[in-house]
Amino acid sequence: MFVEPRKQALIGGLIDVCRAVITVNADHLSELDRAIGDGDHGTNMRRGCEAVYAERDRIMALPLPQALEQIGFTLVMNIGGAAGPLYGTLLIEIGRQMGKNGEQADFPSVLEYAVDAVARRGRAAAGDKTLLDVLYPVYTEVLRRSDLAGIAEEAERSAKLTFGMKAMRGRASFLGDRSIGHVDPGAMSCALLTAAVCRFLKEQGSA
């Protein structure tokens, strides 16, 4: 199966930048998680990214839709807690929807389907203080055809807004009102990854 070198470099670069941003921020993510969860979100995310990196060469040889699916499956198998299934579902469904529609895939529609699949998987909605509180605003910016810088800014802003939310899902929900006043670690990792991807794509001239 032949994959154009440019597309191979794109896939490899995305793996690299996601691994790098999680590595740098793993301790901070775990610190956020200690306040309202198990305290291991950063460690889990780093383990998932390292597992993907270990498969980097094999994944790069795949067409983009299949590469995204494989990354998703790898995250499901290697990230503990709820984050693995949620991030995995996001990437698996993006890959599947892109694969179904080929080069004609409408990315806003693809992303909407994938984010809704995450919501179903996590039995959560916007406002529940989860990574969906970043994913839905990001989808809105993509639908508006915002530039990459705008999408990144919205992701970061949305993660910060979880500070004032009450957790309705996961371990944090057991804290009730005490979960208010803490940024959700899943939302923060989602924002970090989104911003890293946007920066990389902008550098590649994909804006």
C-alpha cells in the first residue's frame, strides 16, 4: 500500500507534536487530576502517546483514515480510565468517516459525527465538565471555517471555562459542588492537543 511521502510526514509530524505537548505537560495534567480525580491523567496520557510513538513507522505507512483509526485503537488499549475510550472513539470515528467519504469528506460533518460518538460513549454532554467542553466549541469553530489560530484559541479558552463548572460525570462528579473551582484535566489535555495540532498544521501551510 503506497502512501505519499508528504502524507507520511504529516502523520508522523502529528504523532510527534502530540507526544511532545503531553510529555511537557504530563505533570501539570496529573496535578489537575489530583484535585478532582485519581491524579493519573497526565501519566495515562503520556503512556498512550508513547505507545503510539512506538508504532510510529507502521502507522505512517497507512493512509490517513486508517492511521487515525490505528492511533485510536492504540490509545484505547494504553490510556487508563475514561480518557482512553473517549480519545480512542474520537480518532477511530474520524478515521472511519473519512475512509467512507474519501477525498470528498466534509470535515465539519466528520468531526460532528465523531464528537457525538464521544458523547454517547461517555454518556456526557456539553456542560458536564469533560473534554466535550472543548470538543464541541472546537467543532463550532471548524464549522465556521475559522482559521487554525482561532480554533486553537477557542480550545484553550474553553478548557479554562471548566474551572467554573460542576462535574457531572466520572470520579469528579462525586465531589459535587467541590469540583467547582478546578479545571478539568481531560478538557485541558484536549485543548493542549488541539492547539498543538493546529500549530503544526499552520506551520505545514495547511491554514
